[in-house]
Amino acid sequence: MDSSPSTPSPFDVIIVGCGPTGATLAAELRLHDVRVLVLEQDTEPASFVRIVGLHIRSLELMAMRGLLDRLLAHGRQRPAGGFFAAIPKPAPRDLDSAHAYLLGIPQPVIVRLLEDHAVHLGAEVRHGDAVAGFAQDDDGVTVELAGGERLRARYLVGCDGGRSTVRKLSGIGFPGEPSRTETLMGEMAATAPPAEIAAKVTGISETHRPFWLRPFGEGVYSVVVPAAGVADRAAPPTLDDFRQQLRAIAGTDFGVHSPRWLSRFGDATRLAERYRTGRVLLAGDAAHIHPPTGGQGLNLGIQDAFNLGWKLAARIRGWAPEPLLDTYQAERRPVAEAVLDNTRAQMALSSPGPGPQAVRRLLTELMDLDEVNRYLIAKIAAIDIRYDFGAGPDLLGRRLRDLDVKQGRLYDRLHRGRGLLLDRTERLTAGGWSDRVDHLADPTADLDVPGVLLRPDGHVAWIGDDQRDLDDHLARWFGSPLR
């Protein structure tokens, strides 16, 4: 399409896709008064009710923005254990978080809550608008919709899923492995007695993977069964497909009925070659896809949005240091690489071959060691992430847990999406950065260092008690001070 700018638009950023990643990013940008338009091609929410899980790190981020209580009202908590390759181990005790659990929540509910939050903050969301093309120049991006309308923004972000139109039109490569095996997944009621189901599943899951029926309560089960033998791979799965596969493997279909939702997934694993080309960026599944093993995909996308939002806003507001926006790819792409690797490992452990099953039995024994179980849960829950901020204490680059501080909890001080200087010395100051960084002087804070500088995403950007060193790091992350 013609790259010449159209009539100036009232938008700084156009986001394509209003799933959890796109809605979260819109809200993060609006915290900094960035003018945001979100384009969602679907006119109606998904008709099925799929339960998704928010892991520890995502729960912490929601608490930082004051959203967690709203989500808790619609979800069900369960222990943070047994996620790695579905190996049934208990949650480690004393995980380093005030939110050490998994929250199961219907996907349409979390999408609605996040979209409502973004709209409440001032984002504009348009449903039924598909992107047909775009072109960027030195000043911005012109987006053409399928109906012919043209819109103009300074930046464009593709949050439009694994088949991302934005990624394809931008020419960003998406290398990886295509799907080799497929699996049926759904939620449905079952009439067989729970004890009978549990006994059957325990025996069968030793030789057939992935395979499970996990109770949700009230006779409803999460059902996962290999799709091999289902004839039409292109058609959506049916309840009869599940019954057929259950009978083939278990000798009974357990009387499954009344499905809430049914889906099919493969083990395709791909990662975008880069997360940015000029004024076009990618986040969420547009940048990475992998099997749902461990339930990490939605969480990975939401965490992308929290990392990108304040940096893109800083660029638009004019105070971002020159390299700041580049740190989005530098920090998040390695995280996605690690997630892709751990899902590859989990899928290999689900293979029925004697070699993978021998490794699975060995890993099952090793996970009886608290250190091993803790390590794997921290990886799945994304609380092991440490961004490379240079040499320093182990806490540098990691997220800081929610602490008791003056007037409540630390995360309550992060609702506005600003940086925070937590100062136990009562001698430090945010100085000329006080328009971007809040200062909390609290000698009673439960922290074993004199002071920390937190980025808006809660990661520790500096540790110490020297004002001059602090000023250098304030400039690194928050630009030039006000004069």
C-alpha cells in the first residue's frame, strides 16, 4: 500500500488484537496518557468457556495494578504444583511470593475484565475491524483496514496471535518446528464414578501420554487425550471424537457429556526472529507459540505487555533513554526461548516411547528433592526470571516480592505504573525524576538491602545507598531529570 501519511490520527499506538496481551498493553499505555486504539477482528467473544491459569508472576503483576481482587472473585485457586509435564508433585513450601498459587479463571472472563480495565483508563477498542495492510515511515505507521479505512499512529503493535497478520505483513520470520503430534483438550461432565475414573487414569497415564481426566468438581473434568485416529484434522473436534479416543485407550468413554469447550492443539513451536522492526512491534503469541503444556502461553504474553508498556510509553512521552525500547526484545525474547525449551522437554517426557518414559520416571524421582521441584515450579511460574542488568547482587534484575511497607503493601504503591524508590536509609531521593519515580522512605521495610529502585514492572534496577550511583541508574532507566 502507499506509505504516504494519511490525515493525522488521534492515536499514538494502534494495537491489533484484544486478547489478554493486547488489553493488558493498552491499559499499561493508558497509565501514561498514551492515546491507544485497539483493533479486534472478532465481533463477539468466544462462545466456549475455557479455563485458563494465571501463574504466580502474572498474579503479582495483576496485584501491582490493583486488578487481582477482581480476578480472584471470578476464579478458583489451586496449589502451585504438578505443572511440569503433569508430574503429580505437591507445591513447594514457602515459595518467594505472597501469591504462591495458580488461579483458574474462564478465558472469556479474564479477557472481559482486562478489556474493561483498558477502556476505563481511556483506551478505545473497536471490534469487527481486521487489518489488511500497513506501511511505516519515519514519523509513524499508516494502517489500512479491510473496509478501506486508513488510520495513523506513531507505533503499531501486533498482539494478534500465532497467525499474526502484523507479523506476516512486517516480514518478520517465524522459524521453528511444525506440529508433529496433535492432542484433544476440553472440559466436560462425566457420569462414571470418580474413583473408577481416577483408577483408570492412573494406570493408563503410565503408558499413554498425554492422557488425563482431572476433576474440576461437580462432575466436570478437564480431559486430554491423543488425537491420533481422529480423521478430519481440519474440522473442530466433537464430543464423539473424545468418546472415540477414550474408548480406544481406556476401553470406556466414562460417560462424558455436556462439553463446556472442545479444542485440538499441536506441538508447533516457533519464535519470531525479532520483536521489532522500526515502529512495528510484536507481543504475545504473535511473537512465540508453543504447546500449552504447563499453561505458560497466556502468562508469557501478559508479561510481555507489562515489559513493553512502560518502555513504549516512555518513548512516546519523550523521556525514554535511547536504548530503552530495544531492551524489550533483549529481555523478553530470551524468556520466550526458555519457555519454548521447557515445553519441548515436557512434550518429550509425554512421549510413550521407552526412552522418554525412562527419563520421566527418573525425573519423577528427582522431583522428590525439594530443590528440583522448586526449580521447575519457579520456571513454569516465571518467578526465576533475572534480566541482565550487569554485575551486582543476585536480587538485581529480579522481580521484588510484595512486602509489608508503611501504609500497607509494596504492590499497592505500584498501581500507577511508575518507578519506585524504596529507601530504608531515609537519605535517598528521586530528585529530578520525581515525575516518573515515586519515593517511599521506610526503614521498617522487610528488605535486607538499604535501598532498591524498581522499574514499573517491579524488577529491581538498582541496589545500594549511594545517591550518585542511584542518579546514574535513574538516568539509565528513566531518562534525563527535570531541570
